[in-house]
Amino acid sequence: MELSEKLVRGEGRFVDDIQMPGMLYLGFARSQYARAKILKISGAHLTHKEVNFEVVEVGEGATEGGPTALSHPVLANGYVGYVGQPVAAVYSDDRYTAEDLIDSVEIEYEPLKAIVDPEESLKREAMYPGVRSNAIVDRYFGKEFTPDPSDIVIERRLVNRRIATNPIEPRGIVAAYDGNKLTVWVSTQSAHSIKEGLSEALKMEPDRIRVVQVDTGGAFGLKGGLFPEYVVACYLAMKERRPVKWIETRREHLLASRPGRGVVANLKLYAKRDGTITGLKGDVIVDNGAFTGGSGEFSPMFIARQLAGAYYLPNAHVRALSVLTNKAPQGPYRGAGRPEAMYFIERLVDGLADELKMDPVELRLINAAKETYTSPLGMQVEKSRAFLESAIKELDYEKYKEKENVGFAFLILYHATAGGESARIKVEDGRLKVWTGGNAHGQRHDIFIKTLLKEELGVSEDLVDALKGDTDQLQDGVGAWGSRSSMVLSSAVIVAARKIKEQIEKKHGKYTLKALLDGNWDEYEFFKYDKTESSLGANLVTADVDGYGRVRVKECLSYYDAGRVLDPDNARGQNAGGAVQGIGQTLSEELAFDEDGLPLITSISDAGVLSADLVPKFGIKFHKSESPLPSKAKGIGEAPTIGVPIALSRAIEKATGKLIVETPIKPEYLLPAGKD
Amino acid sequence: MNPPTFEYFAPTGIDEVIDILAKYPGEAKILAGGQSIIPLLKSRISSIPYLVSLSEVKGLSYIDEGSEGVRIGAMTIDSDLENSDLVKKRFPILHDATEQLADPLVRNVGTIGGNLSHADPANDLPAVMIALGARFTLRGKGGSREVEAKDFFLDTFTTALEPEEVLTEINIPFWGKKSGGAYVKFKKNTWNFSVAAVAVQLELDGNRCRKAHIATTSVSPKSGRMEKAEKALIGAELNDHAISKAAAEVATSSEPVSDSYGPEEYKREILRRITREAINKALSRAGGN
């Protein structure tokens, strides 16, 4: 049975479905304050005194190096930096009692004045002793330049506010220890990154840790890495020699997971009167949160480097900052820096079109890169003009332009292909078992793995078991994020299959399916790849706004370069799901805080997640320019969260005549003036 | 999350229910459809040591037409009200409200009695019952008593129910021939509470307004009659001027607070606009313009 069918039938086995005799349930007493000293803790089972590890970041965007003063302590070490930070742990034989115990932990605090706004943080005292500045990243990209005094300048302060990743299944782990080996079952995007992180945090030899990915109910970037709670669960399993389960509640997810976006950009776009872009200046400020261990050390650079969009940008000078605030660490969320960068440049381009009274798509054509080049900000921008010309036709822009409030987005998606990926194919008893370094967490990796094995080896789909990540079955692996699996993971599967084919040819003179299925074969391939690939995309969105300022998204169309489309159904599903998230980000999703750093959003009903009645009609067309990889595919998983907020913001601008510079767009901002 | 420990009772008779309530005064609460109480328990916002379920008590779910009005059993689920032709014909305002109440999953389990007894100012039915001039039957140790909807809601989550009393029936009187009502709700998405909502019930005398009841949802600590706004309508010809005046009165006399649903002034403005919409809709249903 296909994985997706199994999940839809309710036959999935998620981490919370795991039951073991003697299992302990873990719970966390969390900070009530955004910033405070801890004076006293009583009634807890575990505190920093005993569990004094730190979490070093892993997963997408991880930087090298060990713990620093800013590393996230597993349990709070004398101070707290955000509401929801784990302070102490309790456990019990059942979940109900564990939750009672959380309520019985008493923590005495000395509250300090919270630092909430990232721009204010730059002017405030350093958050921690021994830290020089609240800017943990402050780097320049490009080169200072002097704009032509006759150039037009479009200046904007653009904001993508923080949002929770909100997978249906929150974070969760089960850990067990037999005296030598720690086994972990986890909801994750990467079994190997969890293994690596645990090994570092617990200072254990990697071969004493096995990490198994169970069915994972959505992740969106959040589940690429290790979390403090996981380290405590493993520590407790080893201490008590009993299995330990921790399942995040939705409230904990909203307070204390790793929310995405949270970026401000102050930018100036320079252009000639004929529309030719001449330069870009300004800064990008990431709201990092209180500790490292998320993606804040990486995301400002990644955003700044992409700010040329898919255009020819001759000059640029951008400062990239990441700033400490009293919030949970920022983390990757579907696109992880890509949607922010494209939102910023695309909003500026729409602004320039209005200033010049030009058609915004016409202006995009003028500036689309005619040749592949490396932008002054550092990323290679592929030639994009021909793609844009076909996008305009395929999306029927001219037709919509006449009749609708239409927004158009032009994007470049940088795939996280660098680092490559692994696969292992084992043939025994006439069946093929396949393990891969990245795995489905809402996609359908199993489908394309089977398609490719049919092509490579002629083996029918029902003889293939595409298994979940397991570090004991696969010596190394990376993970499923950054629109990479259809590119590097599929290529690892292809190369491993070809290796088996070669062996069979060597042994039997030629390859036959019978020889494959009758034999015992086992091939592991780490498909090495160092280059960051990219693909182009475009979105067209139409929307109306009623007399109450309510937005009705009508149509949401995509035109993406997917290279070879390995699984059209999955690609369509990725498009619809990503578009829903893109609409949610634009219209309603936000993790808001008050001036004391107290979260205003503590329930899923207030988190602004789109309900089904607000979902429009979707359409997707594929541009098929094959990638240089063995699979010839290009990832598109993050394209809709990049393109849809851009196109929808523009459609709303057209509908209301109001300048859109922030996501989500506040409903009160869109409320038209009263007529009476 | 999981609730703290509680003791659960599911008696089969209403007297038994009242006995249990009387045995644990203030500590026992009625469980009807559970659409408010279960989330409160699960999120550990509330702790209730004794839960008394009405699920096994027979005869509390009905919509009966009498000569004076319609009687509704407290355990009648919201979707039964939504799908009732009687409700749709006689009290379109209640149909408006039940059709927009949360989502179908909630409506299939949530009850009218629970919605009212919980007295959440963001619940839809308090304002509707106040606008309709409904009377509630409260059963207690010494028998039953009747309370008018407008006197039932004392404060946020606080009603005229004594600790050992249960709301058993809602009695909605018929209005005059030229009458009509409407409930207009403004919400951001399907499942959420409203930013603001308003219930308007009118009765006409020729082209003048004889009787008007207006009550709001989500914009005050409790739902109550908006008497100043009603006065702007009563005796008046319901033209644009009168309607605007009443709508402005509703907006001014409401008490919204800034929160994640929007700033105070935004809520007032939404309320003003939906009140205009609701009065116009009620007027047209009453056979006015």
C-alpha cells in the first residue's frame, strides 16, 4: 500500500502511537516570563543542575562549531530568555500525572525588562553578560556603490512577521536504553541529524545511538533538528533504564518550538526611468530569538544573498543582521529565507512599476536576467527572461490583467542540493528494501522511489518496500528539506540501483530481473553533490476585497520549472499545500507578542491557519527544463510559499489601492473607509 | 494536553442531576455537549472536580411548537436547530446563528443549553435569545423557575443559575405578524469566534418600528440589550438615518478590547457596519423595505 493511502486509512504509526511496557511520560515546566532570572525551583525531577547539556544546532543551515554563551541550554541555567523555555522536567508512569506534576513545579523569578522588537534590540543593552552586542550576525554583502543621482529610488520597510510551522502532528520522541545502546523513535525530517545532535549533546559515541523515523505528520522545516526536550527524554531513558515518551502539546508548539519568518528589511531599490534596475541597498534584520540553535545565525546571510531575485542586479550593498530578542529561537519554515528574500525584492519591483506607471510584469521582463551570472550579493542567478516569457503566456497574464485584481510573482528557488544524499537498496527473498537519508514527512517519496526502480531495474512497484529513516540501516544521510529529495535523494536511489545492475552484469554477463530477485544484493550509495541548484517559478493570484476588508482569494496559479516531474500528483499536492500556507502567511498567520514579550497566540484557533472555506481554486503547469542530476528533476516543494505571498499581496494592492508591506496583512488595514 | 482528575457522573434522571449538584455546590458542573468545557479542561484553564453529564437524561432534546411560542429542550444540538424548518420559518435569526456557529463538527455535538449556560460573551446564542425575548426554565431542588434571557447573563461565564440548578428549557415567544430578525456575524475563519456579531429582532407597525431588541456578541463582558440603540428605532420610520443612528449607538455603547482579533476601534467599526446590515435584513424579513 502506498504510504499516503496508509495514512489516509488511519493505519499510520506515529510516535505517539508507540506503547512500551514501563514507559515514562515526560513533561516540562516552562518559563512564564520572556526574560527573568531564576531564583529558585522546587518540586521538579530534573533541572539544569543535573541535566546541564546544551543543544548545538543541526539540520538545514547548521553552522560549524560547538556550544557558545548563546547556545540553548537543555534546561534553563539560572535565567530564561522566552516564554515557554523549558526550565525543569517532571515524569510519571502516566501522562495525566505528568501534567499534574508540571503544575506543581514552583519557580521563583526575578523578571527583567524584555527585549521584544529586533530593531529596538540593536539599541538596547546586551541581553547576556559577556555578549558584546545583541546582533549575533552583522555582515555586509556586495559592495558600496554610488547611485546615479538621476535614478529613481523605491524605499520600503518590509516585514514578514513570525509564524508557527504548525504541522498537524507536533514534535515528539520515544527513547529507550538497554544499558549500551540508545534507541530513539522520532517524528523528524532527518534521522541522521537527530543522531548527530544527540551524540554531540550527550557526548556519546555515535554507534551507541540508533534513530528511527516513524510516520511523520508534517514538519515544514521544524523537524530537521534536535530540540532540548529530546535530549532530556534520552537522558531520562538512560538514567531510569525505562522507555520515555514526550509529545508536544499544541500550546507548547506555539510557545516554544522554532517559528519561522520574523524578518524586517529596510531596502532601497534604484532604477533608471526606463525601468532598468541599477542597484539595491539596505539591511535585513532577522528576529533571532533568545538563543542560537535555530536558524538565526544562517538565515540573514541566506536572505541577503538571494536579494537579486531572478533579475539582473548590477550593484548591491546589503547588511545582514540577526538580533537577539526574548522569543523562542527562529527556525526554518517552508522556504526558510527564500520566501523572505523574494518577497522583499518582488515588493520593491511592484513599487517601482507603480512609480513608473508601468505594467509590473513588463517591468519584470525588462529586468529578467538575460544570461546566467553571479549577483554582487553572491548567488548565481540563472538566465530567466525566456522562462518569464513563457510563464506570462502559460499563466494567461494578459487575460487576467484585463478583468481581475491580479498579482504576479517571479521567483528563483535555490534547492538545498549541496551535501548530497544517501540511499541503500537491499534485495532479499525476492523483494527490495530501500532506505534513504531523507524521508517523507507529508510528501510521497515512496512513489518516485518505486517509479525510478521500475525504470532502472524493471522491478514492479509491489516488490519494493520504501522504508523510513533508520540510522542502523543506513550509515549516513542528510534529510528531507530545501526542495532537495526529488533531486539528490532520487539520484542516490538511481546510482545505487545502477551499482546493483553492474554487479549482476559482472556476475551473470547481463542484467535480468530474475537474477536480481533470486539473488541477495545490498548497495549503499552516498550521492555526493556540492552545487546549489536552482529553478525558476511564477505565480499568478487573483483576489477581491469586500466592504469589510475581507479578502477572497479567487484563483492561485503556478508555473514552476520542475525539470522532470517524477510524480505529478505529488507535485500538485505540494503546490496546493504550499499555496495554502502562503495564503495563510499573507492573510492571517502570525505569532504576535505584547510589549512584555508575552505571546498573544496560545491556541491553534488564534494562530491564523487558513480554514477550508478560504481556500481558492489552484492550478499548476510545469516547465520541464531538466536538471543536470541523474534524476533530471527539480524540487518545487518550497516554490508556493515563496510565490503566493508575493502575488497575493499585489492582488490585494490592486483591489484596495493600499500599499502592502507586511505579512500578515492586518484586516483593520484593509477595512475601507465608512461611507456613512 | 490532558485534563486534571475529575469524577464523572451520568445519571438518568434530572432530579438525580440536581442531587449531585447540590451535594458538591460550586464544585460540580453540568456537562452537555462538552464543546466549551472539554477544551477548558484539556488545556487546564479550568479544573472541575465533579462533572455531571446530561447525556443519559431522556427528554431534553426537542423543538416543540405551541400556541404562544416554541419550546426547545436544553440538550437540543445546534445542528438540529440549524436544520429545523420551524426555526427557519418562525425565527430566522436563530437559523442565521446556528448556521454560522463554529463548524459542523461542533454543531453536531454542541447544545443550546450548554451554549447559553456557559455564558461566554463570544457564544452566539445568548445575544440571539436576548433579542428574541426568550425565557429560560431553570430546574432546582424546589422545582422550576423562569428567568428572562436578558436577566440570565450576569457577567462573563456567570449566569443567574444557582449552583444546584440546571437550565432545562428555552421558551421563545412568537412575535407579531410584521416581525423579523437577523444575526450577522463577522469572523475571520470558519472555526473561530467572531470579531463581532449582532442580533436584531424587530416588529413593525405600518412602516414604523413598534418593538426592537438588539444584543451583541464578542464585544462586551456579557451579552445584553442595547437599549439606547433600540430607542433610536422604536417609533421611528426605519430609514437610513434611523438605522445609521442605531448602528452608531451600538458601536459606541459596546465595550470591545484590543486583542488578537483586532484593535478596539476596528471592532467598533465592524460592529457598526454589521449592525446596519442586521437591521436592514431584519426589516426586510419583517416585511418592511
